[in-house]
Amino acid sequence: AQSVTQPDIHITVSEGASLELRCNYSYGATPYLFWYVQSPGQGLQLLLKYFSGDTLVQGIKGFEAEFKRSQSSFNLRKPSVHWSDAAEYFCAVGVDEKLTFGTGTRLTIIP
Amino acid sequence: DAGVIQSPRHEVTEMGQEVTLRCKPISGHNSLFWYRQTMMRGLELLIYFNNNVPIDDSGMPEDRFSAKMPNASFSTLKIQPSEPRDSAVYFCASSLSGSKYEQYFGPGTRLTVT
């Protein structure tokens, strides 16, 4: 069965600093991969998706992610974070019309 | 256009009581998903519907849980009887059939069972 691992439970970065959130997946074939963001008290919002093709995908809010098959990874990046990026971030793999989510990484931004 | 609407936003009930959570998907979306989020288990898919028909309910924890979708604009998740371990945030999400992974989530219902 497919699975998603987000090794970092909590990350703190300074406003304006760069960000990388890690995601590793386990699946036999090429997966569909996603990053969702959850702001406090709200539902999840899709940030970006990877289906095939170019391994570097762009999303909303200035985020990007890179698919690396050799490392079974799909890390999320942003060159310069803003205070409004403070949220919980979930990596997910899509198989058989269903999403399997990782446990999430909580991002804290300090001034 | 309005997003996914869930009601109530908060529910506090006593063990043994029936609880009904409601969801209105985005107009035109024909896939609907119910999730449960807890600290211990993270975000779990409970059940999903396509064109009002339940497709996969393998995530429903036990017979105390049931879900219905009587029409394209309304779904319910019922817990009867409720137990303290059912305390969680329950999310409803909807999507277009051709884009099942691109799901739009509602704000969730925070359920507390005492």
C-alpha cells in the first residue's frame, strides 16, 4: 500500500528566509503527488500537484516542489517566506481516486 | 461561488447521543469525500461518493458511522451512538469527477463527545 512520510513535525523559519519541507512517498509506480496547506481553523487548500512531465512544479502563493524519483521525494520549497505562510502543510499521494496524506509539518514564522 | 459548506462548525455532545454532520459540496462537483482529523491518526478518509453513490467506505471505523448523499448538493455523516473516541475534526471535501485528487475542503466540524 502507498504511504507518505513527512519527517519534520515542526519547522521554524525567519520571515524572508528560504523554506524546504520534506516529503517521501512509498508506491510501486509513478504516483500522483500533492501538497496541501491548512491554515488554523480552516480546511485544506491545494498548493500544487505533480502528475507527470516536468519534475519541478509551480504552485500558488510562490511555492514550488520537485519530484525526485531516485529519492522517492517530493519536497516543497519557497525562496522567501512571509508571515502569512504560517500553517500546517500536508504532502499526499493519489492512488485509486483516493488521497493518502502524510502526518503534516507545522510551519512557524518568526519576525 | 461559495465553497464547501459544513454545519455545524462545532458540536459538543454526550456519549451515547446521535450526531449528524452536514455538508453542501461546491455546485457542479460530483465527488464528495468525508475525512476525520485527529492528533493521533492524522487525516483519514472515511468514505467517498461519486454522483451520489458511495464508492468506497472502507475507512468508516465501525457500524456506528453511516453516511448518505441523497442528492448532488447534500451529504450527511451520522454517528450513533457517539463515543468519546469519536472526538475529532470532520472535514467534507468535493471535487470534479475528472479531478478527484484536486479536492476543495470545507472548514470542518469540530466534534467533542464527553
